[in-house]
Amino acid sequence: MAEKSVPTLQVEHLKKYFKTKKGWLHAVDDVSFSIESGQTLGVVGESGCGKSTLGRTILRLHEPTSGKVYFNGEDVTAFSKARMKQARSDMQIIFQDPYASLNPRMTVSQTIAYPLIIQGKYDARDKEGIAKKVREVMDMVGLAQRLVNTYPHELDGGRRQRIGIARALSLEPKFIVCDEPVSALDVSIQAQILNLMQDLQQQLGLTYLFITHNMSVVKHLSDNIMVMYLGQMVEFCEAKQLFRNPCHPYTQALLSAIPVPDPDYKTERILLEGELTSPINPAPGCRFAKRCRYATEQCFGGETPVKEVEPGHFVACHFPGKR
């Protein structure tokens, strides 16, 4: 009997709380999932639901409050600072704002070369070796060689984001957190960057955690999708399953908001009403209950069960699939 392969990333009961004057902000609260090698997990939800904090906590840019993160079977949360520095070669991030994430005083070449030197891949005195590697990565992401000595302010948003992608790829990682990498770009440029990322994934066997609030983008890119609401996972399944059979009321509302390019097509838009639950010291029960049209007294007390409504399709709801 063949042994079951170890997922590239496995997250177990991950929590990240921030101390505020009013109490503890539950940015990420008991989230669990896994991503197989070469696949993309899309993470969707409205602004402030904890998507970016989740990605940064996995990479330990934020230290987790509790929980485990396993990368290729190793517990990242137990790594020392020195061991974590080594692991960063295999775990990288592409940031949302391509301008804010770049040092305005560093050229394209310097930006891409910097991780190579910091991680000890090249000696800083090996100018020729570094220059060769920089050229290779620039070609990989579609950056013209003539831009090697330009600065971020001289380039448009698409080229800046290509620099961010090149910087992440320079260390030859296996796993990349993509934190809304196209949301700050023009629509025409978004398509180019998304296609580039798909091509790179196929060529290099990359595994992505793709964070976005755009349902159309996540449908285009993802193998599996996780829907988050106020720090918690409310639905997880294959991308096709989610769009075919959304079972959580919040997911149903998100999908109803997707515009359809057909003037004759009629869809029932689900408008969310009610009060938004505070993520600071949240009360027990479903955090979506105050905005849910199906909520009962049962939803406002105790833990909300995570149910498997069909193979591989998990929903945190007392009444999954209700319409």
C-alpha cells in the first residue's frame, strides 16, 4: 500500500491575537487546512477578515498565538530564529502593494540580489555570479534587461509587481504566500500577472496560498478555496464545488455579488444586513449570525460545528446549504 504524501503546508488550529486597549483582537482564530504540492489554495473574504494576517502568521512574520504550521512535515512554529532564516529560502511572500514593498533607493538589480546575499546563496563580492542570477530571474518574470538599473519610481505598477515576484523567486522557493498581488493593478495588467503566476507554478512546481477578495480571480486560479469571516474559516472545498454548491450563507452572499456579463441574466443579489460582530473579545457562537437570514437562537451560543456536507466540503454552520 502506497504511503500518503505529506502536504507541502499543513496548518492546525492556528490562532493570532493582538492586544488592544479594549481586549484581544481575534485576527486569526482556530484555522486549519492543508495544501498539496503544486496546488493553489485561494483564501477569500471581505477586508479585515484576517486573510493577510493568516499568510503572515504562517511565515512567522507575525508570531502565532497558538497552533501549528507544518512545512514539508516540519513544525515551523518550533524553529529557532536561525532555522527560520534558512526556511525563508523555501517560503516566500509577494506583497499587495508593489510600490510600498520595494525600497525606493534600490535598483531592480539590487532588489532581486539582496535576498541572495542575505541568505548566503552568493558572496557579495561575486558580482558576476549575482548579475547572472538576476538576469535569469528577470527573464523568468518578463522584465527587460534594460531595466536592470532603474528605480521603482521609474516603472509602472505591473513592472513593480514583477520585481516583487522576481525577488520572491530568486531564492527558488517551494511555497509562496500571494497577498492580493493584483488588487492594486489595472485590470489589463492583472490578467498578465495572473497568467505569469500560473505559468511559473507549472514550470517550477510552486505551491501557492493566494489571498484575494475577488471571487472571479480565485475561481480562475485555485484548486481549493477557503472562505474566511472575522478570523475564522467558514467554508472549505474544491473551487468547482464552491461555485456549484455554496453552503454557508456568507459564501452564498459573496457569490451573488459577482457581476455576470449578460444584460438578460437575472440573479438574486443577497444583501447582508445587521450589525457586524466585533473581532475584539467576540462572544461564543457564530460570528456571522447577526447578519444571517437563517440564524436562530442556536447560532448565538456555544461552538459552531464544522460539518462535512460532501466529500472534502467543510462548512462551519448549523444549517449548511439552507436556501
